[in-house]
Amino acid sequence: MTTPDTPAPADFIRAIVAQDLRTNKHGGRVHTRFPPEPNGYLHIGHAKSMCLNFGIANEHEGGLCNLRFDDTNPSTEDVEYVEAVKSDVRWLGFDWGDRLFYASDYFEQLYQYAVQLIKKGKAYVDSLSAEEIRDYRGTLTKPGKESPYRTRSVEDNLDLFQRMRTGEFEDGAHVLRAKINMASPNINLRDPTLYRIRRVAHHRTGDKWCIYPTYDYAHPLSDSIEGITHSLCTLEFEDHRPLYDWVLDETEVECHPQQIEFARLNLSHTMMSKRKLLELVEQGHVTGWDDPRLPTLMGLRRRGYTPAAIRNFCDHIGVAKRDAVVEMALLEHFIREDLNRRAPRVMAVLRPLRVVIDNYPEAQVEKLEAVNNPEDPTMGTRKVPFSRVVYIEQEDFREDPPSKFFRLAPGREVRLRYAYIIKCVGVVKDERTGEVVELHCTYDPETRSGSSQAGRKVKSTVHWVSAAHALQAEVRLYDSLLLQANPSETPEDQDYRASLNPNSLQTLTACRVEPSLASAAPGSRYQFERLGYFCVDAVDSSPHVLVFNRTVPLRDTWAKIEKAQQGR
RNA sequence: UGGGGGAUCGUCUAGUGGUAGGACUCCAGACUCUGGAUCUGGGUACCUAGGUUCGAAUCCUAGUCCCCCAGCCA
């Protein structure tokens, strides 16, 4: 190996890992894990965690990252979620190899460790009710009281715990608690619960168990069992770390991973909390967990986001300890960057305005050559049919053009992309509404794209589709889910719906797209020239009814100019 | 008012005693058969107040503000 010119560690966690490697803290190993709970779907916040955990593992020779389901609470978990999570992790591009684990794999070991703790006098069976335990815990400022059951003998504890396991007691009758310190200023250390009775079937262990370990107990031991070196989690677990360490110290396991906390991802204009997401889905504010407006991985995928764009985003937002809200604009930057490079260009008209080219031969059809991707010549060209009647975008015509508006207007010229320069010679309006319903234009036969006279300059180029050849399509335009940028400013009560953007979805059903899209595969992504990036909706699109989702619009300079003009 | 964390451009994020850097956003311009892309240029930041030092975002002192914790959730 050549001498690496050690680049500065990208973040404080990588710095710690590098330091640990230097000091040989874990015998030169780097082993992380991604530990989702199978009680919901993954979102982009999880993507950050995956990029961190899998990323760090991949950056080191021999580094590993496990996928482990933290399935210690059967009442909220389900196989449906584990399958969805696996598919999302794979889709994002991460590979856990043969290291797919479940905390439930360790239930027997965890139980034995608990017996050990009891024998050491470090755990006891408490028979207080949940409510009493809460009362005994004290408050943030007042120390707790010890439970009367705290002094039970080891024999009694062993007996009771064993009988808890065999199902002798009802839910809540007893609980196994760590014996730490009821007066600790850290509430997590006031004899935290290790096991609770839950007489429900577990999605993996079935009816084998009726006691289940808590996160605080199962997580450190699961990490240890798997030989994890760095256990990365979010900030809210910071004051659980003493407990994490306590469990590993008292069980005297050989591997003691280091828990390191980082700030979870918050994205502007959207929400990341499982609870709120669930509410949106259940109350029908969105169509499901894969609604393209949601920051779920399923939603982003359906929206047209690529795994690479999401990974790039996660790699660029950084990892730190301060609460932060990353702007949606940054995510959009990365999807534009990726799709600009890869997406074939195509012409589509969202709000069609009929244009008759008066001097173009009635029956003539030309096949004009169009470049598939100017960023990538290897993507080749295609033929686009052109004829006497075309549709252009309504917003590309103004009867009374404001300054800086370069598009079509009465008497003005514009180029039809890959076709001819046309001039607007007539405007047909609806008599009743005054709405412009049709344009009459003439074309200059000398200006066909690629021809010798094609060099004539016009202010603007406009996309179009041939009326006779275009395909009908539905296009769904998405906008941000929340009105305000900072999701933490949305009210906690049910009135948070007031902050939902009522225009987060706009469905256009009269769109016309070029005929080459007839064979577009579900999920495939395109740039609709001058409009944005769109993908074929994988759920609702069919050969008969094409449905496109707008992933992200193109940057729109004219929109900014116009907005500035109006602001004046 | 217990404990644990955190404060650097508009937004993220580097910088660990020596010119506060990058990305995104924004602004201006060039180029353009996408008002896209690309290119060029520009602006804006060290929570406050003291102190140490030739020199402080960094060290010290005192404040201020923000986040998390009282599940048998994770």
C-alpha cells in the first residue's frame, strides 16, 4: 500500500474512528451497524444514518456494517416493515452482506445476561404498577424513591424473573429493573426497566417469549454480541450513554462498543417524525407511505429521486452535534445534478396552447432530429415528428409581454426547439372569456435546425409537441408539504395541519408528450425540456394513461425575474 | 430553578493560538437552439461581555439563547 496522504477526517465521528484506529482501540477493526426498528418506513433521516454507518465501514479496509432490526417491542412491529426496510436499504445502494441480524436473535442470551445481573444484585424484579413506578421516579429536579421491592433477595428475583418468562403473570404485573441509583440526576439511571411482560406474539419469535427487553438493555448487548466498535445514534440518546456503558460494564462482556451521538437530519418544508408522518398517511393528507410528497425513501423513489442523489446529499450535509435544518434546496441541487447528467431530454407540454402554422403544408410531417442529452453525446439522438399544428406551453405566449419576456407574443418570433423559427401572426380568443385558445403563426422554411440558414438568432427557444402525434398524459406537480421552512415551528397539536401546503399536489390531466414516450418504463426518468425532471409513476402509469411525477423543476430564471418585477 | 448537549455567512459545514474556507441559496455578468447546464465575478458569519496573548472562532471568567430527558417506546 502506498502512503496515504491522510485527508482530514470529514467529521468528528470519522475523526474518532481514525483516532481509535491509530491507538488500536478495537484491534484495528471498524464495525458499525444500522439498527432500524421495524415499526415504520425509512425516511431520508435514516438515509443519513445509513450513509454514515455503511460509509464509515466502507472507508476502511475490512470495515463492516451490519443491518440489525431492533425488534424488541412486538406490539408495534411487523414483518411488513422489515421487508420494506430491507428493500429500501438495498435500493439506496447498501449491502449488509450476510450480516442481517435481529435483536430478537439474542433474546436467549439477553435473558441469561439478565440472570447474571440478578445474581450480582444488579437487577431486581419490581412489582410496582407502571403508575407507581412513575411516581417513584421523582422529577427532573427531585430525586426518586426506591421501590419497596428493590431489596428482594436474589433467590426471589431469580424465581420471579423465571416465572415472568414462563408466562405466569399478566402484562404489567412485574418488571425487571436495573439496580443503579434512584437519586441520580440522570433520570435514565434511576433503576431503568430492563424487561417488561408483553403477552403478544413477536413477528419472529412467535409465542416463545412473553417478556421482552427494552432498548436500553438490548441495544448495548446486541452491539456487543455483534462486535460493533462504534455505535452511532442520534443526540437524544446522549444521556442514555451512561446506561449503555453500565449494562456492558456490569455484564462483563468482552466487547464494549463506543456510543457516539450525532444530530439527526431535519429538512426544511417537511416533517421527519414517524408520528406525524403516520398521521398524514392515516388521515389521508397524502395517499400513502410512498406519496411522492413525503420524505420517506419510498416517497422519494416514487418522486423520481435517485439513490445516488440521496447519497450525495447525505455525504454533503455533514455530521455534527448541533441541531440543524437543512434546506430542501440542497436536496434539490443534488437530484438536479444527477439527473442533468443522466436523464434523457424529451419534449412535453403541460398546459397546451394550440398553434397552427398557416404556411406549413397541410399533410406534411417531418421527422426532426433531437439530441437526447446535450450533457452526454453517447446518449444519441432521436426523431421527433413535426407538423402543421403543434402545441406549445400556454406560459410561453403573452399577448402583452412584459419587459424581459423573450417568448412568443403577437408579431414576435421564437424558435421551436429542433424545428423552425415561427412568427405569431394571429391570436384566437374565446369570445366569452377572452382566453387565448389558439395562435396562428408562420414559419420560416430556411431556419430548420441544422440547415445552413439555421443560424439566425431569436431571443428564445420554446418546446412543443406535434398535435397529431402527441400522447396524452397526466402530470403531477409537487410542491413542499409544509408552508414554513422550519418543521419545528409547526404546532404540535392537531392544528399542525394548518401549516400543510394546500397546493402540495397539482394534477394536470391535459398534458401532451412526444410520442417517443409511448414505451417509457415505469419509474424511468426524463427531463422535460425547459420544465424539469419527471418520472413515470410506477404505481398509476400505464400504456393507456401515462402518468408522470415531477421530481424537481429546472431552475427558472424567468420566474425569478417576473417575481422581482411584481415585487416592484 | 436537576442532568446532558449545542451556539461560525440566509442554510449546512470546516477551522482546535497565526489571513475565517467550502457547498447550497442569493446577486451581477458571459455563453446558450433548454431563461437548463456551464463559466466568471460578488455579497453576507465567529451568541454577548470581560480577560490572557504580539496575535483568540479556538484558551480563561461571567452571562445569554436553543435542543434533549421524568415510556413497561426507540
